[in-house]
Amino acid sequence: MQNSEFTHEEQELIQREFEALLDDYSHTRHRQKVEIITRAFEFANKAHYGVRRLSGEPYIMHPLAVARIVVKEIGLGSTSICSALLHDVVEDTDCTIEEIEQLFNPKIAQIVDGLTKISGGVFGEKASEQAENFRKLLLTMSNDIRVVLIKIADRLHNMRTLGSQPKDKQYKIAGETLYIYAPLAHRLGLFPIKTELENLSFKYEHPDTYAEIEAKLNDLKEHQMLNYERFVEPIREKLTGMGYKFSITARIKTVYSIWKKMQQKNIPFEDVYDLLAVRIVFTPNESMSEKDQCWMIYSALTEIYRPHPGRIRDWISMPKSNGYEALHVTVMGPEGQWTEVQIRTERMHEVAEKGLAAHWKYKTGIDDESELDKWLRNLREVLSNPEPDAMEFLDTFKLNLFAQEVFVFTPKGDIKSLPQGATVLDLAFMLHSEVGEHCIGAKVNHNLKPMNYTLKSGDQVEILTSQTQAPEQEWTNWATTAKAQTGLQNYFKREERLRTQEGEQLFNNMLEAQGLAGYKDTVLQRVLNYYHIRQPQQLFLLLGRKEILLGRLTDIAFPKKSIWKRLNPFSSDKDDKQPKEAPKTKTTEEPKKKESKFIVLTDDNIGKQYHQADCCHPIPGDEVLGYKDDKGIIYIHKVDCPEAQKLKTSQGKRIYAATWDTHRVQSFIERIELKGVDKFGVLIRVLNIITSDFHINMRKIDLTAEDGFFMGTLDVYIYDNRELEDLFKALKKIPEVLTARRAQNIS
């Protein structure tokens, strides 16, 4: 940020943006409190006067933009708008929370305080050291959800203006956004924001791939819209005839969602057919239930087009845990392409677009509790004893942010929603931590099943327990939900504390029995040194677990080296006459030069100064970044490597932007996965292309054939990913080769 006077044009721009905010606010159903919003704007404008963002624009434009997202795209009211306008005032100026409370009100001060406290942590410069700050965010979220909603709005505007940041910061912020903000927005029902966050993150992490897919998508859009008009025309006529007031809109897939499908199914852009989806939003008649009317429109739709029997999604009978309700059906259009149609009422649409804000608006009473309410209610319990390591804690919390759901029934017929892949043990901990700790299995559909049995939608489950049962470390492999993992961690921590206390008592008893209570510190240090243990608590834990026996401690405390040692077991082992080391003289350190955050990878430095990460094994041409470990070694990762995603979020200061400048001097081992139809001569053609056409050396071949198909891997020496892509294209021209791609890892 920089300071300078604003021009007359900039002051007019600020005023116009504020008036646009008030205009957005005037179109909401909230009680109009323009006076307090105006005061908040004037206070923030004065506090940030003269300060500019990296882009050069006045800093106040950022809080104004966040406030507009809060009201227009999330649907919050005056308290949230004021908090958004003031969210950086305490952190960046001399203003205090007490002043905010005096000038405005306690609720605004509380939200601004929450936003100020979580400005560091996972979202700040010291990410890897600050698990506690992320816990503060989530604890505040369980008290007042507006804190995290404003934080998401803040991140959305930062992502929209990320172009002004240096490349290494772009990687860090984009990686962090994709890792935690997008899933959090999804979990809170903010689907348009979640989609935009994903798309923007992808744009900055993979700019070339993004531009390539975007160009192809733009070429197809005109044709897609013509198809759309032909597709919806008979639907409009049908719904108008039924007397409904409705809107039909087209929804084109984002670049990120297209790329994700290409990766998941290993297909090129041209094979992604469901680029277009259609959304019907209608005003329901009060004489019938919303659910019945959605199914009536479904029936009318399937009279026009043939439905795909396996692609009906009923999120009305069983809404998603983030409040989402809709009826999805895929039908065959007039052009012979499958098209997804989403059917929603206006209420369902507002909940889908604005998440929690709309969800609370439509609540009818205190007993009207959705799965989302239950999730927020359970959040505090999950957070009671978070992991001390920031990334472990993030992983635990993130486990079921993005998960699809299964619905199971208790013996009494109650429905329980769990993430897909959840086990009997997960359900036990969902019911109660004590049920989880004493679980021995379950009756699933009246059949006995173990704790690690994966539940399926429609299962009826009765949890079985025993008071003699206790968790073991192996259970952590069966727990897939955050609540179950946290419950197990809490149990193991309680047990560890108990064993540690027992071990310390045993140690003290030994000292008393030997008459050495007055020499506790000396004996303790000698034992720690003997076992190469740093902390006394670790020793006490081993004693409590009976992994170290007391009799052994006596021998260590009384080493029988000499009569003098027997009389004085605590004298130094070193010869007193040994010359002491000369005191070190202080030297003045030279000031360190600021390290460049940009790496150029050449034929000379790759493998010497910079090392390819084993987890993703990047080669020239791949989009990459650098990460400096604790020993100062810089490892090169692919930008989309799962390990790199974590590092960008947790180790932002150690991330380097990187680019290749190699000249096909050095080759790299790359593993190719091949699958295809097992016909005579196929392998010979594959080998001819690799060795004769491309002159590529091979190190290893591992292929097997079974049931008419062959599959396996080839290790080859490659110069760069362009050569690899050309090789794949050539191999895929062999009719029998079904798949040719890079393997996930090379072991």
C-alpha cells in the first residue's frame, strides 16, 4: 500500500461507488438504515484517505466493493454492510474496536473484531504457524456467521483484483482460495461465489490452459445459444399453457469445471458434451406444495423430451446439508445431446444463490432446523480441541466441506445425513462421542457389520456398543468425517494426559524410595540424556505406558563407574581439567540481500540447484512453482500437484514463481500409462512409435494382458511435456490404444 493525495476524479469515483452501494441496498427487502451506512462509509473513507492498493486505486474502493458483494451477491443487511466498510480500519489504522463500538454499536464492533482477529493465520503471512487464528474464524463463525460471509466477500474481491499482485503471491492466494475458501462457500450454499472463486483460482494457477479452454468455449458459445433457443421454445409454450410465471436461463460451464471434467475422465475438450445446462425458476401456486409442482413441471418436460433414467437428482425430498433444494433431470434435446435441466421455485433459487442469508430469511419457526443448522451447531464441538498443526487442522476440518452425501435411517426411522464414504464409526460419533468411543460395530439392514463398513443411502443402522471397548490408533483409518477424527484425537489426548500423570507419579515415587527427592532435576536430566529424550513429559508418558521400567531408571541414576560415582552419582562425566572453550566474539552480520521470488529453471541448475519433487515429477513445459524446505533446498512442484496446493496455503512465504528455460539438453524419466484392446501386434506398433518415430529411449516396460485388454506402464526418457503430448497423440492413433497418459507418480 502507498500514500498520496487523491485527485478530484478519484474522489468523484469513490462517491459514485458509494451511491451504487446505496442503490444496491435500496433494492433489497431490508429495513433501510441509510444513515448508519453513510456514517460507516465516511469514517472508513477518512481512515483510509490517501492510501492506495497495489493496483494504484484508492484503498477505500476495496471496502466499498466488499460491501457491495455483501448486499448484492449474498443479500445481507445494514450491520454487515457497515462491518464490511469498516473491516480493515482497525488493522490498518490507529482506530480501536472500542471506538467502533462507541461510534456505531456492539454488534458491528464484534463482527469487525472477528474479522480483524482472523486477518492473520491461514489467511495471512504466517500461515504455517497460526492454526489458532483459523480456529478463531470457525469459532466466530459458529457464533455469528456474518463474519465468515464478509470474509468470503473480501476474498472474492481480492481474487477479482489479483492481477496486480506478484506471481508468487498469486500462487499463494489462489492456492489458499481453492483449498479452503471455495469449499467453505460451497458448504454455506454460496454457489455462484464458490464457482467464481474456483474459476479465478484456476485462471491464475494455469493461465495458459485457462486461455486455451476459454478460447475454445467462446468459439462454441454462439452455436450453444442457438441450440438453447431451439431447446427451450417448446418448454416455454408448455409452462405458459400451465399458467405458470417463470424464467428460463442458460448456464454455460465455467473454464474450471470443464478442465476438471477433462482431468477426471481423461478426455479432450471436444469430448465434454454437457457444456450447457438450463434452469427453470417459477412462482409456485399457493394451492399446492412446492414439491408437487416441481414434479408436475418435470412431468411436462418429459412429455417433450426423453429423460435419462440414471440422471435424476431429487434434492427436494432430501435437501443437501447446505440448504440446496432443486429437481435435476437430464433429457435428450432436439440436436441429440443430453442437456441437464434444473427445476426450482423462487424460494429455492434464492437459497441456492445466496446461501445462508436466504435460508434464515425463509425459516418458519424454532423447530425449523435444516442440516445446515445442525452442521453449524456441531461446529463448536468439532473445534473444541483442534490439531496444533495448522495443515492437519485444516485437513480435518475440510474432510466433509465438499463431500457428497448419503442418507441413512436409525432404528426409529430418523434420517441422518453423512458425507459419501462415511463408515459405521462416523455415524457412531455423529450420534455422540461416547457412542463412538465404545462402538464395536452395527446392525446394518439387520446384518452385523464391522466399524469400517461404508454406509450406503437407504441403509437402516443400529450402532452396537460395549463399555469394555476403547479406541485404538487403527480406528483413525476408518474415520472419514471431521467429527469422528476430532473425537478420536480428543480421546487419545485424554489418554495421553492420564498416562503422563501416572508416569510422573511413578518417577516421583522412585525418587522418594531412593531418598533422592531433592535431586529430581539432576536425575531427570541424566535419564533424558540417556534415552535421547528432549521433554520430561515424553519420558513420563513412556513410563505410564510401561514402555520404560522403573528398575532401569535406578541403574541409570546410579552408574557404577567408580567409588566416587557411587558416592556422588550426579558429578559431571567430563574431566574438570578439560580446557574450556574460548568465548565466541560477536561479529557484525552483513545485511542480507532481499531474495528474488522468481526462479528460472535451466539445463544447468535443474537437478543441482533446484530439485524435482518426487510427488509430481515435473518436466520442462509443465506449469510449476518452487518451495524452499527447512534445509533451504528448493523443490519444484507442478502448480496443480496436491502437495503444492497444501504448501501454497500453509507456506506462502516459501513459495517461488518458476518458469522453464531449457533447450532439450537434459532428458527426464517419465512414466506413461497405457490401456487398450489386446490384439496381436499392438505392442510392436507402440514400441515402433516410441523408438523409431520419436527416437525415445526406454528404461522399463511393465505390461499385462487380461480378459482381452492390456494395461501397464512404460518408463521413457523425455525432454519436455510438448514431446510427451506429441507422443500421446501418435499412440492414440493406434485404434486399439484406449488410454495414453502420464502416470500420477514414479516410484
